[in-house]
Amino acid sequence: MAQATSTDLTPTLPKRPTVGTLGKPITVRTNYYEIDKRPQGPLYHYDCKITDREPRALPNAKPIPVAKTRLIMMEFMEKVLKHEIRVSYDGKYNLHSYRKLPQDKLTSEDTIVYWTRPFFPILSLRPLNPQVTLNSLGGHADVYKISLELVNVIHLEAFNALNKGIRPTTSDQAGQIVTAMNILDVLIHQWPAQRYIAAGKNFYYPAGTVPMSSGLEVWRGAFQSIRMGENGKLYVNVDTAAAAFRKPKNLVDMMAEFFSMHNPNDFLRYKGLADWQTRDLNREYRGTEIEITHRGGDNRPRFKIERFTMQTAEKLKFRDDQTNKELSVANYFKQQYNAQLKYGAYLPCVVIVKKKREIFFPVELCRIVENQRYKNKLNPRATADFIKIACTKPEERERKIQELIRQIDFENNADLRAWGMHVNTKQMLTLNARVLPGPVLAYDPSSKQGQLTPREGAWNLVGQVVPFGSKLTSWAIAVFGSENEMPNIAIGRFIQELVNVCTERGMNVVNKNPKVVRGNRNEDPTVALDKAYSFASFRDPATNIPVVPQLIMCILNDKAKQSRLYDPVKKWGDCKQGIVTQCVTYYPHVPRAQNQYCNNLFLKINAKLGGMNIKLAPKMLGRWNEVPCIIVGCDVTHAPIGSTSPSVATLVASMDSSFARYAAEIRAQPLRREIIEDFGGMLKALLNMFYLRNNKAQPQRILVYRDGVSEGMFEAVKKYEIDAIKRTCAELSVNFKPLVTYVAVQKRHHTRFFPMDQNRDRSGNCVPGTVVDTGVTHPYEFDFFLQSHAGIQGTSRPTHYQVLHDEFQFKSDELQLLTYRLCYTYGRCTRAVSVVPPVFYADQCGYRVRTHLKDANKWSGDESKRTDDSGEDPASLFETLSVNIKGSYKLFYKLLLIRDKSIFQASKITSYS
């Protein structure tokens, strides 16, 4: 049974030592509702196959969509089983029932379901040979066969015993519990999926949609999932959800919105589209379902967009099969359907493929079909709109969840009633929580406060001097805008304020008046960058020797990471010159030259140049760092939806006892591969560096925080990555046996905590340091939820930490406090962050390396193909890093990007002596 697990109960995972007691006790509410009645079993597992009665003509034909198979099964239950038995069906191969079906085996000839499009059914039934027929106006009937066979009987003794405090003792018992959870999780989704638009564990409804940019709109919805908590109790986790959907409008109107035009008539004014706009349309709309409107009435055939033509409807010609004459698409529709095209001379045609033939339709005769969830990556403007619409404060979110409970209507869920289940929806679950004590931070003794205690998860840099300030001698400014747009006087004031702030915070800025070079933002940015690099070198007065360029600051017209210049700038700095780059948004930051913004910019620049912005005061991490130890953060970054570029695996590791400086190892690996394939090689390189940087000291403890691991992958990670750690240590030395603790970090969940009484911050969220390790955590495994950051907007999401391996034998309080205090050591802001910094750095490194793709457009256009099918080495698809970057370990880069395995050319260590 290939199903994603809802709760992993593998007996081999570490058990919770004790419940934590450290911190101030508080009470919170969480978006969980108890299931106070559950099936007693047994359950019957049937292998289910729904196939075409006639084999599909195409050898690579796609399988029947899950949404369709679920609806076929729904009709089967109604017309054949008469709703006497209600089943749990995952839409693929697994069907479960609380009672045996009338026959243990139903062959393909016993049951036939007739399905038609679109989905407006008129039903009929033949009593001797059960069939369900769905007809519709203008609908085309497809015939499908159902085959069911009983393959297993699932007993629920271990599942129900866990609710009495009896833990599973064998893998079979643990597997029985996981299987039961999966079955019930599928069951609980069937009822809302029949009434709303389902997507995974979310469902959405069109009521109350909110328009946004780029031809999209936001639909509200709900998430629900069955979770197991303390003492084996079952809960339904219910949360708000939101997703972008395409507006069901004429395609020309949507194209105008996509290009941020006032109205479609702008296409006439601009005389059509540029080639780059057509390519953008291909990326945006490929696979989108449209209906063709030129025939009118209900005769509106539906197709999926394959691509857009580079020629307009008037210029694009084809040979008519009936007349054997060549004519334009515009003339064809005028002659055949009397369709006078308004945009025929200006806009392209849509290409659809039917029976391996390309067919052309003018875009103005196409309409986007309803209920299409947007699956591409949102552009920056749409992302900002979506966050603004979807973001909700804690009190509002709590109220909306209660409204969703009424809308989901558990009380009238026929599936739950038939299976003997009941959800208590009267109130959210109340939990005991604790607020952990924050750390003391250490700054330079010359600071206003040599030791500083943050308040509400944040602190101020005013009057503070960082523990280690870098030296900046050679740098230059590249301005991508005209003097009229970005005046020199404003840039000069900004640079002066930045230099003053950097000096006050502890940096040694030798050249206080860097050269300013201007570039045209519509041209290749490397021209201006090369020029700035040539002007950046500066002679150090102390040595009278020119210093190679260290920093190029780029002033951009758009928000830095949203600018189309951002990726080329980073690729130039990392791969061509091997120099630090810093992007700055001109407006409003440069004209205002605010002290606070300059302080934030200083943190980034100092860290990139090898400085140290923050460290914890002594004895803040307890017994963990009484001996040399290393903290590792791991992540695998995948390409955005619609792209087929390789995945990027990242390991970052601490290089000092204060856990403030990190180095990174990067590997490209096949698309969507979640396990880190070269984990051992990457770790060995980092251990080598630690060994050299710490006077040949071997770390006696290794703490790994692994991001991006779902519950269903815990065993695979234990088998591969933890074993890789052991093998790597043994390869370095037979006597090198550090204690290894491995913690999975999970951010993509829907557990939320709502403060009660006065235990809330200014945003209405729980205060930083709120930890929960009872109630909604695993019945006995070592896990906890930690909200380490102060809320800024919306409802804060706690991070879930699950221990997969623990040789150090942490106590609950120890690991929770260590994890929380590490969240104050992120070098780029003066706030506690939401997840441990090593994971943050690993995530940033992965996304940074994605800017090094040799041809970024290749991976989202018509020529894209999966990297694991192409036979290419994934690493060969990225630009090679500059040798200056590879040699800059002496700078202690905070986020050093290394991809090749030969890290140390002259002093590479293969073993510990």
C-alpha cells in the first residue's frame, strides 16, 4: 500500500526521555478537534482497478485522473452498493471498507461505469449487469471498468490499544497503526471533496473570491488531516487555506492583466507582442484548459493550451484540408464562422494538439475554463498580492477555523457516521505549553551593552559593536539607472550614512568614497559590473599595496530579489569574478538613507566579508559544547513548479565554538530527489575544514538539523543519511566516533497555537520561546513544536522538530533550549528566527546556487526535459564557481558556495591521524 503516512510510529525512532519542565507554564489553544469515536475493526482492503473498457490508443496515455476515479466510485457506491456500505477510496488502487462487500472479487465484466463530459449526470441502472450511466447535453460517453479483489483484512487491536497507553512492540503493530491512520485520513476527505474543489488535503470553494493581479483570484478553503496525539488520541487538524485560481474570462482579457495593461485595447496601441512576451505566455499558460467560443451556445469544446504562435492570426497560414488552399487563420474563421477578429493583426494564436495534429485558434475566441487552480510559481507582484489577501491575524484565523468547522459539517458526514466515527467540534483543543528563557547575547566589550538580553525575541543594534568586524578596502557601486532616476547626490548621502553605520558597528572601512559606475538596466548588466570591478581596487594606506576588489554594491530600481537583474548579478559575482555582491533597492531606501536600513545592510555586508555579527554569551548552550562539536544544517532545494532543472542538496556546518560562522557544501542532483545522494562526501569536506580551522581538533559531537523530510521518509533518511555519517567518520579514522544526534525539521504543517490570557506578543501571536511537547505531539517519540520568533504579520507557524537518532541522549529541556537559543544566532537580522540558523543557511545556499544555472530559460520553456531522463550530469548544468570563491575560506564566508569535491587542493585531508 503506497500511501503517505499521517503519523510515523516506527519503533526504531528515539523515545521521548521525559516531558520538558523548563520555562514559564502557559495555556494555548490549537486547531485540533478530538475524534471521540473511532472504528473498532476489522477493516477490509480491496485492490481496486478502474480502467477503460477499450484500451487507450496512445501508448503513453495518461492514467484516469484521481478526481474522475473518485466520482466513478461515488456513483458505484450509490447505484450498486445502494449506500448500504460506504468505503474509503484513495482514487488509485486502495479501497477499504468496515464491512465485507457482497463478493470478495468483482471482475471487470461485473461492473461497468459509463462516464460523460461535462459532468452533469443523468443516471440509469441495469439490474443484472450493474452499470451507472452519466449523460449530458453534448456530452461524450467514455466507458470504464471496475475490478475489486479482497487482498487483506486489517485488525485494529494495536491501533485501539494505543489509546489505552499500550505501545506497539513490533514493526507489524506499528505498521497496522499507520495503515489505519491513512485509511481514516482518506475517508475524512471524501465528504468535502464531493462538494468542493479538492487539491491534496485542501479543498476550496468559489464563494468570496478576491481578485489579484496577473489574471488570478484568491479562493478561500480549508485543510484537514487526521493526527495522533498524546496517549494515542485521534484529532482532526483543521486550518484555513488559500490558493490562486485562474479567472474564468476571455483569454485576451487575461493576457492584458498578465502584462499589467489597463485594458485589452493596449494590444492595439502597442502593435502586438514582442517575442519575449510570447515566450512568457508559453510559460504562463501552457497546460491551461480553455473552451472555444466561436460556435456559440453550449457547443464549446475544451482543450489544453500547448503553446502560442510567434505569428499573428492574420500572418499565420495553413493549408485547408477541404479546399487544399493556403489561407490565414483569420480569413478561415471569417469565411467559415463569420468571425471578425479585432486583434487578428496583433495577437498570436493558441496551439492545441488533437490526435497528434496541431490546431490553431485566435486567442480572442478562447475562454479560460472555471475552477482551475494556478500551479505555477507566482510572480513577485502576484506573490505580494496573495500574501496580503491570505495573511490573517491569530484572532481572525481562529474565528475562520470555527466557521470552517460549521461548513465542513462533520455532524452530517455520512461516511463518518457509517464508520462509527464522531468529531467533537464544540471547541478547539486546549494545551499546556511553556515559554523558554531567552539567551544572553555577547557583543564587543566597547559596546553600550557588552552582554545583552533580547526582549520579545528582538533587540536593537544602536550603541553596539559586533564581536568581529571585517575590513573593507576595495569596493565600488554599480547603479542601474540614469542620473535623472537615481541622482548622484542621493547616492552620495546614502553611501556616507552606510559608511558611518558600518564604522560605528565595528567594521574598518578604509575607502570611504567608492567609485560609482552607471549601467543601463535594459542591457547586459555584466558590462557595468565589469567596469565597477575595474574601478574597485584601492591601495591600503597601511601597506601601500593595492587590495583586490572585495565588494560590488548594486543599486537597482526594483526590489532586489524581484528584479530581473538579481540573478545575473549573483551569477557574475559567484562564477565570473568571485566577489561579494550586495543588491540595494533604490526607492525608498537610498533617498531616505535611514539609519535602521543601513544597520540591516551592515549585517549582511559584514557577514559576507567574514565578520561575526552576534554570538551567545558563555554557558548559554549547556553541556552540549563542553567539548569540540559541530552543528550541521541540511536541505534539498527543488526547482519551482513547471521547471525541470536539477535539485540542489546543501550541507552547512559550524566552524567555531560560538556557532556563528558556517561553511557550505553544495551538490546538484536529479530532479525531485529528496535523499542527499553524496551526504558522506559533503560531510567529509566540512569535517576536514573544521579539523583545520580548530587546530586539528576532532568534533566529539555532531548535531544535524535536516530540513524537508516528511514523516513518510523518516526510515529512508535513517537508513541512508545517518549511515552515511557513520561511514564517513570511520573513513576518516577508526578511532573517530563522535556522538551523533539527527533531528528532522518540519515547517510545512498546519498546526497553529493561539494564545490565551495575556501570553501574547504585539502581533497577537504566542510569545517567542513557546514550546509544546504534549497533547498534539507524538504519543511517545521524541518531538516538539517550538515557536522561536516574534510574529510580524499573520499567524505565526511553529516549527516541528522530530528526533530521528540520538546518541548524545538529550533531555527534552536540553534539546529544546539549545534549539531555541540557536535561533538568536542568525547573522543577518537582530531577531530570533523561526527555524535554527543552519537550516536557514542551507535553504539560502540552495536557492542561491539556482541562480548559477547556465540557461535558466531552458528549464521552463518548450524544450525543457527532466534532468534524470536526459543522461546529463546535473552538476554540468551549472556554471563553475570562480577560483577566487574557492580560495576564500580565509575570509570565513558566512555562506560560502562550494560545489566541487576537491575542496583543498594542497592540504586535503583524507583521514584523521
